[in-house]
Amino acid sequence: TPNENIGEVVGRRNSGVVETGTYFENVKLVIRPTYITDFASLKTALQNGEKEIYISGVISLNESLGATDVTFIGVGNNSGINFAGYNIGGSGTVTYKDLTLKTVSLPYAPENGERYGWYGGIDYNGHSVANYVNCDITGVFTTYSKTINATECTFNYYVQDGEEFYGLFMYSSGVVNAKDCTFMYGDRAIKIYSEG
């Protein structure tokens, strides 16, 4: 509450003089974030409502997860999310920053007799806004988001079982912004599909 002393300084004085009446204003304590390194920790962080999740290493999803108004931040050169046929969906805004994002082994759709990328894509449940910042994306990433912002990202096309898939498949996206991005492709690079 106002005008009350809170907290304390722990340690010792190496040298010099401690002046009486000294005080500090607007002190901000910055704690090093916890780095998420496995799926169980990622799931727990989302369930706890964490808004900034720092990912170190590569995490493979074991099931689909929900996220609202969260930012995933890569730590180091080899930080990423392998979606492995699952997705991270939900409302609100989701941001992926400094991450390698991959979808491998696209699910087989027996009713169609072939593989479809949008079954295993990212954000399939549809965020209001999906932001990708400085991400390296490989595989088929389907996004159902209303607004997509990609900045300084590389989108790589994907080949599985001899079939080539789009690097990014945007489904029912209202607004798509791409700035300073690289789209790698063979026959296909990107598809923007609007329904309704």
C-alpha cells in the first residue's frame, strides 16, 4: 500500500559508505524467464495462462493446445515447435517470434485417400490475429486466423511421399500482411483461400 516499505536488499557492502535517507524510485525487478524445453511444460504454461513463453530447443506437440493472447519466443539458434500434425488454436492474438516452426508427417485422410496439409496445420482453430516475427517455417501451416502478420519470415515448401504442399495455406483469412519475407517454392509457395 502507499507509504509503506516493502521488500529488502539482501547482500553486503564491499566498500564505500551507505548514505542515510537514500531511496530508489520506479525500481523494476527483471527475473530471467523460465525456458520451456518439453511438451509437458509447454502445456502447463498455457494452462496457467502465461502470456510470454520462452522456448529453448525443439518441442514436439503430442496433442493440440489452446492459446489466447500469448507470445512464444525462441531462445538461441535451435528453438522451435514441431507441430507433428497437431495445432495451437484459440481466440485472441498469438505471436510466434524467433522460432523455427515445422509440420512433419502430414496426417493421412482416409476419406479422401490422400494427405491434406490443412489437417495438421498451425492455428487451425483460428485466432483473431496471428503474428509471425523472424520465424523459419517449414511444412504446411494452415491458419484460420482473421488477420495474419508475417515479418522477416522464411516460408519453405514441403514435400511428402512425392507430393508437394504449400508452405503456407491461409484459409478464410481476411487480412494478410507480409513484410520482408522470403517464400521458397518448387511448384507451390502460398495459397490464400477465402470461404464465405
